[in-house]
Amino acid sequence: MSDRHAHLVKVFSCSDGSFLYEVGGGAVDVESNEPAGLTIDKAGHLLAYSGGNHSVRVFTLGGKSITMFGEYGNKLGQVNRPCSVSVLNSGRIVVDEFANHRLQIFK
């Protein structure tokens, strides 16, 4: 689950609900500034949009940061206040942007 105000993502066990680990933390954490909108891609990676960083962060299910995409702006590939992230059957990633009033599709 995402905790935007604590700037982290908390991971719990599906089998018994026990807390496993957290990713991020701290008010100025570059990895996860206001994380939200969690989804899992076809490769089994956790994606979380970061409203404070105007980007999408990609983590392993073990919590290791793999990559990120997006940066602040209104051009293609840039993001302004993402508000949801989804994965299509094709594996492409759809980012809904609140401030740019659009959807962008990433490979």
C-alpha cells in the first residue's frame, strides 16, 4: 500500500497480511516522493507513480529500485502530477496526468 504523506510504499504478505518491508521514506526521498497508484507489470515489477517527482518508479517485488521514467513537463515523455498508472494487456504502461489533462502510453 502507498503512504503518500510518509513518502513510502508498505508491502504486506498476501497469505496472512503480515508486514514485510517498506520502500522509500523521508520527506525528500528521491525514490518515492508522494508515491501512490500502485500496479504490477507483466514482468512482476511494482510500479508506483510519484506525484511529487512527476514520474513513475519501478521496483522489484523485493523492494529494489530498478528504474524510473517521466520528468516534470508537458511534452511527450514528460509528466505533470500523475494520478494513476495502469498496465495494458500488451505490457504498455498508461499514465493518467492530472495537471496535463491527458493519458500517456509508455513502452
